[in-house]
Amino acid sequence: MIDLTKVRAETPACEEVLHFNNAGAALMPDPVVVRQLAHIHREAEIGGYEAAREAAEEIDGVYRSIARLLNAAPEEIALMENATAAWNAAFFAFDFQPGDRLLTGEAEYASNYLNYLKLARSKGLVVEAIPSTSEGELSIPALEAACAKPGVKLIAVTHVPTNGGLVNPAEEIGRVARSHGIPFLLDACQSAGQINLDVEKLGCDLLSVTGRKYLRGPRGSGFLYVRRGFLDQVEPPVLDLRAAKWVTPDRYELRPDAKRFENWEYNYAAVLGLGVAVDYALAIGLPEIEARVCTLATGLRERLAALPGVTVQDIGSRRCGICVFQAEGIEASDIRERLSAQGINTSVTDPNSTLLDATKRRLPDLLRASVHYYNSEDELDRFAAAVKEMVTA
């Protein structure tokens, strides 16, 4: 069981704000903040390169911690500046040819889909969005049917979309991908830290993650998982002297591990903070975190659904810590600002962030409230009361 008193005490901001914007950037616990500040001070004292060398063993330990988080091997992990850098490095490592098919979901995130469209325009990539089930998740039978046709180069899916509770069936997608010998790229930006991830069960070949969301790490941190047996099937889109060795005037050799996707320069304070954040989550336990987050989110949905004029727009037979809703007659941005004035943090998700799903469901801008394990039931009550006051005024 999670010690709520302890984790809230180690998150002093809980006394200042009601933070329901964990899918944007979660509150960092004290140990994460302290470690970053200590390294920044050390850089100021002895120099940036020198401080990194001094912390080399701990930096190596970050790979091991992330590997534990994912049930992977350290050599399958690349540290990245953020999830966008990680996902782009993975996606653009594929040598797409005209007519190659890419399969994705209807709730795919805009940043990913924009790159699909970019390569559709420049390389003739054929982009196919697999239909959703009546519950909202990617349809596995439809995926099976699409994979049975020739020319599928990649399956690329967002595990937890930005706009509504849904957890896509990643393990089932991985099973289909393996059975057809198709590479599988999973965007786990919003699932890592709130869902227990096991890459062996997920069956993905590549997986991208940010540190700032449910892992409670610093902004400007992230990582990429590349399955060991898949490394030699893709080449990073950009190389530098960390990724490869220049061995003769006309030849280079890639690193043998996932670090071939890295570059030389890092914010090492953020790297060390990320390592502490991952260790913090592991110490609590990802199954325990997932259970509490889901319980809190269910409680929030129930409270909001009971309010007059409020419509919860979450979908999926399996749901997570993200809850989105609209209130009749009040713009989502107005709700966010009025809540912010009361010390309550939320965010707005607009239709362009998941255009296919939002268009299909005729969604307006929605208010997104995303809970984490350090939130309390009292905060659920306070949040619902604040929304009720708006909708009944």
C-alpha cells in the first residue's frame, strides 16, 4: 500500500496546489529536485565535464534503473532529451520506400501523425488508421486484417492517447506484430510511470518515453528502448561521435547497443534527476501505482458525471489516470483559468491533438484532469465542488 502521507510530504507542492495536470508534467518529489540541484552546483564548482566524470557511475546506473522499469537490458536503453527526440529517432530510423504501409490508430497523437503525413508527402508512405472498437480502443481484428495484406513496414501506436482515459491494447498489438513479423513502435509517453510496462509482454521493438509526466522526472529528459535483436535492422537518422566511431576516412562503425541513438551532449542534471525519479517509482511499485491511479480516476469520473451539464468524454474498456470532460455553456479554457485562480492545475486538450478521433466523436476543446498516486480523495471532492460551483452558478 502506498504511504500517502509520506509521498505527499516528499512533494511539498501538494500543500500549495491541487495538481491534476500529471499528464502534462507531474510534480517532482524532493529527491529528484535535490539531486538535480546538487549536480548543477557541482558543475559550477568544478566544471561541467568534470562533474559528469565524477558522476559517471551514477549515470551508468540510470540505464540499469530504466531497464528494471521496462524489464529490459541496459544496453537496450538510450537516454534522450525528451520523448519527441526519442520517438523521432526511432521513427526516422526506418528506410521507408514508396508504397510502404504504416498502420496506426485513430487516437494517434498529432506530433506523430504529422510525421506520418510528412513521409506520405515526401516518400509515398501509405498511412492507414486502424478503426477503433465501439469502446474506443484500436480494433485487434481490424489490425489482423490489415497485417494480412502485403507491404506493412511498421505498426506505430500511442499507448495512452492525450484526450481521454483510453489505454490501447498494446500487448495484443504486439502479439499481432510478432505473428506477422512487423516492427512495432510504441509511444509510451503517457503510460510510463502510471502503468506497469514490461517490454517482453508488450512485444514492441521500440518504445519512447518522457521523464516529465507520470515518472515525475524533470522536463527535458526521456529515453528510448530498442530491442536488442532489432538494433541492426534500423540505423539512427543522425549520427555523432557518441553514436558511432569514425574508423577510416571513408568508414564508420555504429555502437553495438542502443546508445547509437544518443548524441554527445546532455543535461546531466536532468539525467540524474530522471534516474532518481525512476528509482522512486520502482521503490513504490508500479503495480501499486497503477492500482491507485486507476482508483482515483474512477472516483473522479463518477463525481464529474454526477454534476449537471457535465459530460465525461473518456473512452476505452481499459482506462487510466486521464479524465476529460466538457461543461455545457462553458469553454474548457475558461474552466481551466477559473480553476487555476483557485490553485487547481489542469490542462485543455483541443481536437487538433487527436484529429481523427476528435472529428469522429465531434469533440470540442476538453478540460483534462489527470490524477497521480499522490493525489488524495479530498482533492477529488474539492475539484468536483469547484466544477459544480461553475456549472450551477
